[in-house]
Amino acid sequence: MPKAERYVGELLLKLLARETGEISKVDYNPQKTAFHGHTYTGETALERRSPESQGVSSAFFCDILRTLSKDKGSNIHKFMALRHGYVIAECAFEPFDMDMWHVSYSMCKSIVGMAIGILIDEEKLSLDTRLQDVLGSKLSPFGFFKKSITVQNLLNMSAGVEFNEAGALSGNDWRKSYLESALKFEPGTRFEYNSMNTYMLSAIVTEITGKSLFDFCKERIFDPMGIKRVFWESCPQSITKGGWGLFIRAEDMAKLGQLYLNKGNWNGTQIVSEEWVEQSTSWQIETDREDNKHYGYQLWINDDRPGSYAYNGMLGQNVFVYPDIDMVIVTNGGNQELFQTSSMATTIRNYMKDVIKPSDEPLPEDFSSLTQLKALCRSFDGRSRSFPSICSGGWKNRRVRMSGGHKRSVTRILPGKDNDRPDLLLKADARNEKQLLHSWIRNLDGLKYDFETSGLGLFPLMMQIVHNNFTDGIRSIGFRVTKENAFYMDVYEGEAIFRLKLGFDGANYVSDINMHSENYKVVVKSLVKRDEYNRIVLRNDLYFVEEACSRSLNIYFDPADMNRIELRMTETPGTGMLMEAMDNFNIEGAGLESAIINRFIKGGMKSVFTDAIKNMLQPVFYADLENPYLDIPMDDAFDTADSEEEEIEVQHAADAEPTEDEEGDIT
């Protein structure tokens, strides 16, 4: 697909040059709505039971959750386990929330397969229906008449069309580009994963029903199953993306896994026929992949246990289904997983294959293990620093007594490059993180720094590309303390101001930001320490809690000169995933741009290109104080700090429930 891949290369060069704004070939239209935490009419919840009541030991979940939490490469956000249709374990990892929706990436392909199955059950479509017969003559009368791609080829990823995921960045008419693209191999002869196959299935649903795939799924799948808080993006021509773009809660992902365990039946209603479920979850094609050797219809056939399969999305969005033991495991994550290759997926699959010993009969209740499991889950989601116990007044008007939970360890300076300077170490030891926090933040109130260059934004690069929502470039960063003693970092990006409430010592505050009329929720976890050069570092880890991506903003201050700061940014996923994707590019064609890109990516300058990408994903910025600080050096300000009662009171997790940003998100 030379043309589309060339456009991707051009976009990458623009990003490397730090161009901002409307830099995509695709027209931008805001789509994503804000997530609402309240329950909608018709929404249903799965019943909760203890693991032992469903024949599984609580100790098993304690073990697997500990293993996942210790593995940094796992970067798991949420975990849920079902047996016999009941939730028997669930855990959100701080700062993520089990009740909030999460991006699903390719996991939603399996839902598209369900929709196609419904149309086939109703004889409005068949596996042998040719794509040309449904869409070809209307969209592309030339260049397609020799092709014989069927619905089955789209379902099992054997269409062989060159127009792949990169095409989503190359223009507005994805259907026409797909239909006019060349074939890499004869349809049906081999497997090649391509999200645009799923997009074309979505286009078929729209052509046959007159509705978007999203609306069709709401009517025929989501509403009957009590799935209400869900959102699905569309292409520039209002065709549901199909292969990606779905935001859905972990519990609703679990319902979709249970639906297939129930042979397509949900509470007495046959959503999808039993025959279609059996076909979809059977081997349909060899993949030639070591991690997953077989593929069904828009889902992966696993070899963990007899009959097991998975709905899989990159970066850790999974629904693992195990029919032989009637279990479903759901994950959300933010790791480097492209398929089921991350340490998180490997850990879960190994535990389900080799460790779990489920019983067909209920086990004796194990109060000790169950209590330990609940405590672990409270710890992982950030609630065990102190254990809240409701004394009176009900949940809304509760009065809470705090029991003594474990305290978060305080980060202290460690010997580094300057370990031969005992005077520096003594000074650093005397000023631990909490002392820095209380005596230093007060001095940042009202300061604003303007950057010399822009081009990088609050959004991680992955989010910008996937949502076609590109940054206008960060211009300034300011700091302020409110009368409630809350500490804010204001990020000036383009014409917007993103007001982020920083959480220290475990406090999680959700800030809403409006990025070009799309709404996203962010939690910023912050700490203050000194680095090996005695600079004060304000570290901010930004978690987009509906997404798989995160970004870190580390701001370095020289206490002797507060007129200038250094900002270092990183993001997850990082350079490794982007370079792996670039390795698969085959950029050809005429023109200076394609020649340059091809030389960088495939030629001897690849190391230079890699360094440029790292600089793009891990940039270093410098900013100057808007009004130069002419008073005493900031280092001396520590010695003039007021009494303990007058210092900035940074709320701890034990003292405050996470709240929404009360001051709004944008001006």
C-alpha cells in the first residue's frame, strides 16, 4: 500500500519536525463524549459471589494479582474474573477505576463478528457473499471487478488487501481506498491481520441495515445485555470504525465473554445463534504465529485449555474465555502488547493453564484468604493506606473513621553521581520529600513559565494518532495554590488551559480536560525530590484513566535560579512499539518525501531516525519565567518557611476522597 504508507511517513516527519494542529490527511471531527459515572436506565450488573462458592480458591487470585502487580512490564489497569456467570474477583490498579470505561482497541473486533453473525442468522448475509456485490459497484466501479473477497475472508483475516491500518491516516474515504487497493495474495489462501477487514465488515452492516454498526449493536447486543455506558468512534464518513475506537467498561467486556460461554444466550434471549458461536470459536485459519497459531471469526483461538479463545486488543485489552471450566478473565492494561505477547497476557494464560485447580463443587468458605484478597485489592487500587469504615449517615452523608493502614513509603535521595560530596548528601537527607513538599510548593504559587519551542502536547503520541486529535503545542506551564490549599498545574496548550489538580502521597484527583471538544479524564500523581545534581524535581505522572496511554512530565528547578526550568517528557507505550511498527513499513513510490522516508527507515540512517523518534517521545524543553524572579533565591526560601500550621497542607489519601476538579477544565 505505497500511497497510504507514504502518508504515514509524511505524518511522522511532521511529528518529528514538531508541527502542530491539523497535520493529518484525515478531516478531524470531535466525537468522544465525557464518561458519566451514574447508572443508566436499563443498565444491569453481574452478581458478585465469593471465589470459594464457585469452586475457586481466593488464594489463587491473591497469587496472580501479586504477580501482576510486581511485574512492571505488565502495567495492568484492571482485572476481573467470572465463573458460572458470577464475578468472583475484581481489582483496579491505582489510579484506575473498575466502573469507568476504557479504550478497547481491537478487542471490539469480536463484537463486529457477533453483528455479522446476527445478519447471517437472519439470512441477510452469508459467508460467501462477495464484498464487491455489497459495496463494489456503488463505491468503486473500476479496478475491483477482478477481486473475489468474501465475508468469510474478512472474518478470518484472509482478504489479502494491501490497504491496512495505516490507511486510517491517509484520507477520508476508507471504503473506496480499500476497494481500489491491490491484492498481496489470493483471498482465502493465508492469514494476514488487518483492521481494515473489520472496518469493511462494519461498512457491510451499515449497507444492509441502514444503521451504523454502533447503533445496530446498541439495538441488538448492548441494550438486551444491559450495556449502556459505551461509545464507539466512526470514520470521517460516519462508518463505525469497527476494528478499534470502542470505549467500554470491564464488566461489560466480561458480559460479552459470558455471552459466548452461554452459546449466544443472555437471560433467555438468543442474541447470537449457537451455531454462529460454535463457528466463530472454531479454528478457521492457520496464522503462522507462535503465540496464537489459529484464528476464528474475529477472535483468537488459544491453546491454554481445551476450547479456549480470546477477544484481544493491543496494549493489554483482553477477554480470555475458558469453556472447559466456565470462566472468563478480563484485563485492561497499558503495556507493550501488540497481540497476546506481553508479560501480563503470558502470566494470566500460564496461571489459567498450569496453576488454577477449579472444583465443580463449592469449596469451604475461606474467610482468611478472602479477607486477604479484599485487602490486596484495596491496596492495589490505593485504598489501604488507611481503611475507611462507615460509622453512620449512609454512603452519601457518611462519617468515616480511619483505621491504621500502612503508610506510603517516603522517597528519599539516594547517592548518585555526587556521592563524594557529603555536604550535599547531608543537605538532601535533611530535606526529604515531605519537607520539600511543604516548604517549597508555596513558593511556586503564581509562577508561570513560557517555553522557547512547542510541538509537544499533553496527549501521548499514540492517543493523538488513534483519535486523529493532534496537539496545538504546549506554550506555558503555570502553578497555583487555591484557598482550599489544593495545588494545580495549569498547562497552556494552543488556546486552551488544562487545569490539572496534582495528587501527592497517594491522593487521586480526577481532572477533566477538553481536547478540541473531546472530553478526557486525567489523574496526576506527583512527588517532589532532589536529583543527583541537587535540582528540585517535580515529577508528574499523567494517567489518562480511560486510555491505555500515560505521560510523565518531570520539571527540574535550580533552587539558586528560579528564572528557568527544564521539562522532560516520556510516554507509555514508548519508542519500542513505534519502531516495531515502522519496521513493517514498505514505503515506495515517487517523490522526494517517499525517498527520504524510505532511506531513513530501511537504509543506513535508521539509527539516526530511531534517535529522532526517541527525541520526539522523550523530549527536553526549556522555559523561562514570565516575570523574572528577582527576590531571594529559592534555596534560601526554605530557611524562611513559616510554622508548620502555615505551610501548604497537601491532602493525603487518608484525608480526602478523590474528587472531580471543581474549577472546570478549560477556559
